[in-house]
Amino acid sequence: SFGNIVVSSSSDVHFGNKTFYNGPVTIKQFVCTTKNGTIDAHHSENGYRNCDDSKVDVDEVLDPMSNQEVEPMVGWKNRMLQWGRKMKCTRTRLTMLAIICVCVMVVLVAVLFSLPRLEEETATNNAVSGTLRIINRRTWLAQPAVRPSNPLQHPVPYVVILHTATDNCSTQAECVFIVRHIQTFHIESNGWNDIGYSFLVGGDGNVYEGRGWDTEGAFAYGYNSRAIGIAFIGTFTVDVPEPKQILAGKQLMELGVTMGKISPHYKLLAHRQVSPTESPGLAFYEFLKTWPHWAEHP
């Protein structure tokens, strides 16, 4: 019985209001236990349950297509679903981050391989102690020759020593700057095919490839097709080149003989002996007279 109403021999009887939901609705409810372990089903007037002890979150989901309640999902299941969503988002972010890192690495590798590699040609000359380092054209970022020059016939009978009449250099960076400036001047101002010297010797002890062993230079009229022109970077009117600069120059000439590019009986000449110039400077000229293969007359 319910109040003054008595129902008998009936089923599916409902008293009171009945609510229908036309969409998915999640109802948050709290299941509370009392101190004696029983479930407290008491509701307060404001619609909230009074919970004196521990609380357990429960979600009740109503199916919009039926009037029946779906079995409640315990709170830990809901938290697991939320954790799963967070993990999915985290995996997505990590995947995107990995893709970005790979793209950055690919770009960096492409840039590095597109830059000129700092190659150098190293040769050991047994005739003179030490190691000779020849910095090739690609390393010092030489411009391509405007036009091809005539090939040299080997072995050449002369070596002509010059100075560049520029500032000295003591580091590879300084020497590269001067060598590039000289090449630009020879091409654009003099109208030559390329830098005029066969090789240049820097104050850093390195040799910088100019036109090289096999191409006719532009340093001494009448001798370009018969000589290797070696220019020492600097101005040597008062002082002579640094000891390591002198050593590198001698090593280069000995290497040329070993390679068959220079005659074993070559004559060593100063630039001023074959052209109207002060090169390679008075101090260096007097010092050259003490070198092997020096020739008083061409």
C-alpha cells in the first residue's frame, strides 16, 4: 500500500512524476556509507546527499532511447577513460614533436652538405722536415676561372718568387680573406682569367692553391709558360717572411720536384729579375740569394 491507495494483482505501477530525457545525460551522484557500513540514501532539502564518511563517485547515464537507467559506472572507470584520453593526446603530441625534430634534422643535414667542405690537401716532403699543408681552391672559396688558361709543360725550368704587396696574415681566416681579395682584384681590375699566381704562401704556414701545378699563370711576362710562380703573402721590403712561411715555400718547391712538375735543375728567380718591379721586396730579395738553386742571371 502507498498512503490511502491499495494496489493488488497489478504490475508495472508508477506513482509520482516521471522524467524523460531526449539526449545523453550524465548524472553525478555520490554513494555514501555510514559508520556502520550501510549506504546512506538520505537526501537533503537542496538536492544533495549528506555524506559523513568516505565518498565514492558514481556516474549514472540515461539512455535517451529508453526509459530505463543504464547500470552506474564506478568513478575509477571514468578516471581510467579520462586517463586514456590524456594518454592519447600525449601520444599525438609526442608523435608531432618527433616529426618536427626529424624535419629539422633533415634540413640541417641538407644545409651542412650543401656548404663547401673544408677540404685540404696534405703532403709530406721528406726532403725538408715538417708537413706541408696545401689549402685547395674549394676550401678558400675561389671563384671559377673566367676562361680556361693554357696548360703548362712539365717539368718547368724556373721558379719565380714574388710578394703580394699586401698586409701579412697569421691565421688561416686572415690569409683566406687576402687570397680571395687578390683573386677578385686580378679578375675584375686586371681583366685576367683567374688569380695570377700558381701558389701563395701565408704567414700561417699554409700554402694556398692558385692556378696550381698544371695551368699557366700570370705573374711574369715571358716566364708564365715556363715557371711556377710562388707569391708570399705580405710586403717584405724591410723584413723577411716568417720562418714557417719560408719553410712552407721551400717544401712546396721540393714537392714540385718530387712530383715531376719542376725540373730537378730548376733556377730560382726573384720577380724583380724578370719584371720591372720591387717584388719580392729588398729584404726578401737579399735573403733569396742564400737559397739553393738561386740564379744570378735567368
